Amino acid sequence: MRSLLITTALVAGLVGAPTGADASTRTWPAVLQPAATNLFPEGVAWDPTRQALLVTSLHQPALISAVGKDGVARTVVSDPDLPALVGIKVDVARGRILAAAGNPITPGTSYLAVYDLATGVREQLIDLSGPNHAANDVALDPAGNAYVTDSSAGVVYKVDTSGYATMLSTDSRLGPSIGANGIVWHPNGYLLINNYTTGKLFRLQGGQLTELRLTNPLYGADGMVLRHDGTLIVVTNALGGIPGSTAAVHELKVTARAAIPVRTTPWPDPEPTTVADTPYGAYVVDGRISQFLSGGTATDFVLRRL
């Protein structure tokens, strides 16, 4: 019954939902700046059941917080057993939150964590650990299979609903160092994956990795989202020190062979990491990650509408 109700809520929230800035976006602020001491959110996803953005945390204990239009961060998940939570996906149909858990500073321990959407209680913990492993982002297909990028090992995993994990791709083009990062499921039945260091974009279908033609490399490519109008949004940043990388949000039209640029927006926040599509527009998160990497502190973070 819960799944049916949640699915109904999702449909109600998305039918007629805007994908750009129109009158209905004004029901949410253009900028949210929640107070949060050392939360350092890297991932963001839309939760229609709460009408809120869910953000992860690079700081232990591992946290997931919900931010509504009031701009207040409220804890949904607290999991002291895990390292940092990075990418996040909401599986409304099955009442789940899926989060990639890995330590970007000291790779090795790596998981996909699954939580009950309503209660925040952990339901599954899939171990993806190994030498130089750090789970980064997660995508979801209509059957509930999760796909996890490991940016340190250059691996893409498939994890079914029972928690069984397989390596879907170990292609060397998904490395090196900071490699496979953002990942999304395309409704035509394939995955889109970017490489943070090389700035390349790939289609993964049937175990075969195909590079898509780009006008310019997306150096520093981090999180992505595929909007309901088919536009691929890619967030780039210079956190990794990749030559040519900048803080920007790129909108592209994806074809079978290429990703065609539509618009690039230089981003006013210096360290954007990823983006979530909502009925009120696409929101980009800046979690003050450089302070985390340097051992500093932060008192807030930013969610800004594209």
C-alpha cells in the first residue's frame, strides 16, 4: 500500500511539472542556503514524498538531510557505521533511498547503502570495497537495478534489488585516478557516464562502452541529471585541479553518437558538485567541499536553481 501511495504522489508531483523557469518555479526560492555545521553535502536528489531535496554528507557520521522550501536541513538518515555518503537516488516506487558510500580521501571502503524512504532505517548494505575503491554516484533503472560508479577504481557496478552486485564495466577509459563519476539512466535503455579527469562522456549499453562526441571536453565533470524534457545537465568544477576545469553547469542534447551543447552557465558558487531536477526547476548543490578537503569548517551550503 505504501508503494502505491508513494507512486501516486510521484505522479501527482510530476504531471505538468516545469523543467525550466516559469511561473510555478516561484513557489520555491531561487537560492536555499541552509545552516549546517560541517555537513559538506556532495550529492542531491529530489524526494517528492517530502517535497524536499535530499542531500548527502562527506562528514561522519554519514547523514542524509531533507531541505524543503523553508531552507531548513532536517536529518532523515544518520548512519555512524559508514564513511561519507556521496551520490544519492530516490526510488519512490519501492520506497527506498540509495546512496553511494565511500571515502574520497582514503579509498578502500566502499558500499551501496539502501534506506527506507519513510523512516530512514537502513535496509541493505552492499559491500563494494577493494584496493583503491570509492563508490561515487548511483543511477536507477525502472526495474529497480542500481548502477554505481567507482571513480577511484574506474568501475561501474550493477546491483539488483536483492543486493547482488556485478561489475558491469571495467573499461580503462573510465579511469584514471578520478575517473567514472556522474551516471544517469536514459529511458532508451542505456547509461550515460562521465569521466571527471578526461572530460569525456560515454554510453554504456549491453556491457559495451561507447564514447559520445563532444564539442569540447567537460573537464571536471561531476554529477549529472537527465531532465524530463530529455536535456542532460552536467555539473563541472575545479576541485580536482584538472586543467581546463571550471565551475559551470552544462546543458546538452544527447543523440546516439554525440552530446550537443545547448547552453553553458558559469556558476556563481565556486564548488558545485551535482544537480537534481525538481518540479520547481533544477537545483545545483555547492557543499563547501574545499573546506572539507583542507580539514576546515563550514556553517552552511548552497542549493541554487539553474
